[in-house]
Amino acid sequence: MEIRKSTEQDIPRMMEIYARARAFMAEHGNPNQWGPTNWPPEPLIRQDIARGHSYVCVHEGRVVGTFFFISGEDIEPCYRDITDGAWLDDSPYGVVHRIASDGSVKGVGAFCIGWAYDQCGHIRIDTHGDNKVMQNLVKKLGFVHCGTIYVEEDNYPRLAFEKIRRLRN
């Protein structure tokens, strides 16, 4: 597998992957994270691409996954307020959002998150409380649950996780 920046030509495939991800989440007890709002909307994906923060995962020439990634200092406004805990570190960090796979290749999510982590060594990620699949994945990848954050898209709290290279044993 390899990661590359998304292009406008990838949008139809990315939207297929997101539709499949919404169905998968609903089938696995998480109908509210993306389903009611048909998240993510295409204009947001186009904006991500234009700003250089959209990526696809390619396997044998086919796009099998997609995600948003950005890194820097204080880059995610909704992460400023965390309840029921605290972030591990206030240094610059990367954020992975809108990660999805078409389900055809095992390990796409882990590969994408691993790639993002390799870019900066400090990742924050959040997920819906009903998204047990993502919670299990980030825990398996060594992320620590830090607390709860809230997003603008809906009123559901999100579980916030963090992983920092220099804090590993």
C-alpha cells in the first residue's frame, strides 16, 4: 500500500468509499456518526484537496482508503476544550479525520494512521462513542484515551485519543 495526496479525479471514488463506510458503521452499531448528515459532504472533500490535506491509500493501483491529515501547532480548534481528562502533551501534533476504507483490503486504517504518525510522531484523533471499530483500532495502535471533545457537526461527544513517539517506552 502507498499513500498519496488526493486529486479532484479521486473524488467520485472517495465518495463511494465514504458511502460504504457510512453503511458499515450503521451495520456495526454506529448509525449516528456520519449517517444522519451524510458525512462528509463533497464540498468539504474538495476543500481538503485544495488545501492539500486530503490523502488516499492505494493498493495495486486502486484507491482503497481515504483520510484527512494535517499537522502543526494548535491546528484543531475543537481539541482546545477537552473534558473528563487532558491531552498528554501540548506540542505540535497531527490530526487524522474522515478516515475510511472500502473494506477490500485488510489493514487500511492502521496503514493510514501509521503513515500519519510517521509524518510527525504525535497524533490526536477522535471518534464517536458508538464507533467501537475505530476505538479498538486506535487502542491497538498504542493510542491513549485522553478525554472527551465536541465537534461542530453534531451534538454527540467524541472520545479523544493521543499518541506521542517520545512518550513510548
